[in-house]
Amino acid sequence: MSSDVYAYRGARALVLLHEKELRAFLACWQHFVASGCSLPETEDPDYRDPHFLLTHVLGAAGSYLRWCCEKLGEALPAMPTLPDTHRPEEVQHYVDQLLLAWRQPLHTIEERHFDEPAHISRWGVPYTIDAMLEHAVMHPIRHRFQLEELLAARPD
């Protein structure tokens, strides 16, 4: 089966939306870093600085795929190692390789496996595979939204 043909088109849509939104987050993050804006102070270690935030978003993107493969009993495709976020070429290469990995394991899985059963996520909440894929799409959107709000609020 071609990597663009999926047994369940909902999976195809979510994989492609995840790719679109992860790339959009990266572009926003790059703009945020170039602007010199800062993240607000917080106890959250993922928000120590923009580079920790990028590591969090990229690491989560890999973790969601790993979780889905584990729960479906699918082999995990080769996954790249998290990059040095201070090296743009490494970040871009990582994102490209990660998104290629995202396209590999889900295209042969039938729809019924995405809707049931629910599995416990790494943070203790039950998710179906479909719901985890939706979560994976929303995660970079939520963080992009935060960065966009900080950029919009900065004094000119």
C-alpha cells in the first residue's frame, strides 16, 4: 500500500494534519525566537526557555506515534534522536525524519482499531487511537497559539 493510501482515511487526515500543524508550530517558534520575546515565568520545566518548549513539542510528537504503535502492536519505524534545538539544520532534519516516520505504520490499520478499545495514556487518561491522533494534531496548535499570543502582546 502506498504511504498516501490508508485503509482508514481518518488516519490519513490526522497524519497529514499533524504534519501541517507541527511544521506551522516550528515556523511560529522560529519567528518567536527571532523576535527576542520571552516565555512567561512558570514552574513548568518545559517552559524554561523557547528551546525547552521546542524539545517538549518535538519529543511529544515522537511519543504519540510510539504510543499508537505500541497499542496497535505495530512495529515502530526508525525514529530520529531529538536534535540540538540551537542548530536549525538539525531541527529541520529531525522534523523531516519524524514526519516520514509518522507516515509509515498507520496506513494498513483498519478503522475499527482506531475507535476501540481505549488505552491508558502515559499521563493516565484513557484514549482511543483516534483520540490520541487528534491530541497529537492539537498539541502543536496549542503551543503555537501560546506563542502567537505572546508575540501579539509584545510592546512595539
